[in-house]
Amino acid sequence: MTTSLHRAAWAAWVLTLGLAACSKEAAVPATSAPASQLASSDATAVNGVMLQGFYWDTPISNSQGTWWQVLGSRASEFSQAGFTAVWLPPAYKGWNPNQNPAAMDEGYGVYDRYDLGEFNQKGSVATRYGTLGQLTTCITALHNNGLQVYEDMVMNHLNGADAPESVKLQDGTTQSLYTKFNYTARAGAYSNYTW
């Protein structure tokens, strides 16, 4: 009986401590930051407002051009609206088996992280959002308007393999599966990595 009372007391103590750690008051500083700190360039990083510069089914192109061209042309407007940063979609070449060419993929069906719209792979030079040159111009325009730029990245996906490989399965059988990535059009530019 004593052991169960000790356990109950211990559990109550841990729960109380845990709830106290979650207290809203503990997270609020007692004094505000000095004015000199707020005026520093670090204040933007801490207190900035990020615009998500993409959404699902972002248009491949429209009357204003590719998506990179659209974002770059609106850099001044974003800055004047009070945004301090723009979050860009995945810039690299993707692939979707239901949509061809590669320019159709939103960037989450990752094919080649080193192809930002420069190599003719999977039926297209451009990614869904445009070419490498257009991306560079977009980033320059955003930076020139005082905007920070962040890119969305997916590091644990690969899609659209170039060739099959013989793969031994857990049950001991072997099957030919499309898991080999050669990136032949890139020919080792930027990285000689293959999968």
C-alpha cells in the first residue's frame, strides 16, 4: 500500500511540475527587448512576416509568365505589404507518373534535387515553376526588395526512377523494381550522386 501511495504522490508531483512548465507566464519575458535590439537586422528574423509563395496547383504559367517570373515581378508589392520573407516551393525537378512532362509536378515527387530547371530530364528543361535562370532572377528581385528567401525542400522522397534494379525482398524472392536513378542528362553536373 505504501508503494502505491508513493507512486501516486510521485505521479501528482510530476504532473504538477509538467503543468507548471507549460505555464504561459513562464514563456513571457519580464521586460521587453531594448529598442536597440528591436531596431537591429535580427529583428526581421525574429519578428518578420513570411509569405508562402505557392499553393497546391500553382499555375504552371499564365499571362504574366512562369511562377518564378510572377513572384519576381511582385517583389516590390510583397515588400510594401509588410512581408519580410518569401517561402518558395521546391525548386528542383520532380516527376509524377500521372502528369508528363516533369514541369507538371509540384516539387514533392522529387526526381533530381540538383536540377533546378537546367537539364532536359523527364520531358522538360523547366520545373513546374520555370527555369534556373528565371529562379535566379526571381531571388534577385526578392532580395533587392529587402525580402529574405526560403525554399521548401523534401529530402526523403525520390520518384520517377530511370531504370529497374533486381531487389531481394524480405521473403527471399527477387523482383525487378524501378529504383535506379542515373540522372544521365545532368551528367554529373553539381553532384555525381546517383541512387
